Amino acid sequence: MTSVVSSPPRTIRIGSRKSQLALVQTYWVQEQLQKSFPDITFEVHTMSTQGDKILDVALAKIGDKGLFTKELEVGMLNQEIDFAVHSLKDLPTHLPEGLTLAAITERENPADSLVVHEKHKDKQIDTLPEGAVIGTSSLRRLAQLRHHFPHFTFKDVRGNLITRLAKLDAGEYDALILAAAGLERLGMSDRVHQILPANISLHAVGQGALGIECRADDSELLSLLKAIEHPQTRDRCLAERSFLRSLEGGCQVPIGVNTEISGENLTLTGIVASVDGQKLVKDTVTGIANNAEALGIELAEVLRQQGAQEILSEIFAVIQRGS
């Protein structure tokens, strides 16, 4: 009688950036997959990306195509890792040939939050004093806040979350604008002083969600990763990413969004603003959630008719000049 030798369970290698937040997110994904597939080994492998290494230059001046993802994508294409965990807001809307967005996890609060220095603990965003120094490295946040609060002073802030909070506490800034989701994932919800309402700051495309990227031909892994996908979050984020892609915008341009799902309907709101906050176009579309990507294209066309492309062309020209 011939004995059947079964192949050993597969070991799956997960790629992650080395930052504290990236690792928290990656270990969460590892834990969820391990619960669903206890016979498979999931190993975490870390890499440093260009965005992790260049900390003294504003993000918009570096360029944003794969700023926090390229090294991980090369690792996947070279078979060094099997999939990568990204903050979805960092993942470009055009992926390299051979790679695909395999799953999107349930979203944390996608809103921006105000984090203040101790001396302003009794203030809100609209009661901070004239000339208050606000730290942000995001052109999207900068443009919207300049539109609403031209009397503030805005200063770039880079580094990981711990570094930025230390600079705030040392008095270099009166307040920072940070993603609420990042603070929540690091157990720092107590630092969220105020959740900024959507009428002041629409969030980044994909903010608060994790995007899982893998090789497009790895059918076994694609099937496994569906176990941690959240369908409503995926619909919301696909609409947002389609909107951004249709405007040919990148992660570091002043494009903000908000999405809501009610029953079968998805409502997508988008904004495009000039960096100085002087020009701003904003509108909303609603449709069937199953047609999420078509909704993104529709909203992009609506805003294009209102002057969005001209605003973006001016921004790209300034960035290319290195101003």
C-alpha cells in the first residue's frame, strides 16, 4: 500500500514598515489571520521605506508615488514577502503590474483630530488664539484649515507619531492635526482633544482603513485574505480611491473625502482645494454601493466642471518647481 505524503502547511510572509503604528496594524492582521487559519504560519518581515528615511522634507516635495509602499512592493514582486499591510491612505491608486489590492479591513474612525498643547486644553479648533502654530505635514489638511482659519500659523511636522507628540508637548506647536485612527490604534485616544467635523476637514482617501496588497496571481492567498475583508469599508474606500484616481491626484494633494452607507446607497462627498485655501470646490453624489467605483468617477467629473482640474494643475506645477 502506497503512503500519501502531505505537503507541510504553507508559511506566509507578511511585509510591514518598521514604524510603531505600522507594526501594530500588521500584528493585528497577523492575529486575525492566525485565528482563521491556525494551521498556517504567518511571519512578519519589516522593511524601511523612502518615506521612513526622509524626515526633514515636506512630503509633497519628496513626491508621493509609493513613498511608503515601494520597497514592500518590490519585496512582493521578488518573492521575498507574500503580502503587505498598508495604511490604505498611503497606497497609490495605481498599483504596479502583478500586484493587487486583495482586501480592505474594517475602518477605524477616519476623521482628523485636534491634539493640543496642555495650555490650550480648554480650547477647540475655532477658539484657538490668532497666530496659533498648527502642525501638519498634509497639504489636504493645510488647505482646508487655511480656508476656515486663515489667522493660524501653519508649520510642517514630520517624524513618527511619538516624535510629533513630543514636539507638541515641548511647545514647538500649539496644536497638531492627526488621524484619529492612528491615535486609537496606538492606545492614545486620550490625546484626541477634538474630532474635526466634516464641514471643517474632510479626511484622506482610505484614512482609517488597512489595505492588504499581494501578488495578483496568488489565488490561494487572495482567497485567504477575504477572511479579514469588511465589505462596507471596501465599498466606501473603492469609491474614494476611484475619485482620487479619476482626478489623477496623489496621496499628498489637497483632496478630501467623506463616505456614508445607508442600506444599499453610498454617499460620497469630495473636496479639492488650493494650498492657500483661497479656492475650494466641494460636492456630493449618491448611488448604489455596488457601483462604488462609478460613483467616484461621477464625483470627479462633477468637481472637474467646477474647476477642480485647474486647482490641481496649479498645485502640481508648484510641486514640480520644488517651491
